[in-house]
Amino acid sequence: MDTAERSTHSREPVPDHEQKRVALSYLNEAWAEARLDGVDGDCLAQACLFTALAEFVSTYGEEAAATFTEGLANRIRNGEFSIDQLRQ
């Protein structure tokens, strides 16, 4: 199912976990397309991080975004973002 098929015009609120699942699907599709077009994975990662952090700052403010990112180092060290562990 592609992202166009998932798009609905329902007026019912979509649960947060479902919005995250759909958002991740959109990002995975865009990532795959960019890689097929020859965009380097590291460049994509940096652009995604910039865009995500800019959104956090825009939505919550600089201090809240900075507080959020303080916890990322431990989450990375704990393997939360390691693909091999996610697949197990």
C-alpha cells in the first residue's frame, strides 16, 4: 500500500501511534526514492535531523528542543536506534 492509498479525509482523529506509523512510512518511501536518485545516505540523515530539529524548535521552542536532544546520546548508546536490534 503506498502513501496515497493511506491518505483519508476522515474527520475522526487519528491515534498518535497510527500517525507515527504513517509518517515513518512516508519518510521511508522518500528515503528510498532519494537513494535511488543517488543521494548519499549520510546527506539524507543530516538533512532529516536538521528538518526534525527545526520542527521541534518551531513547535516547542529552543529550550524544550535542547532538553529533548540531551537524552539522545544515552538512547543511541543503549541501541535504541540500532537497526540490527530493531529487527530481532
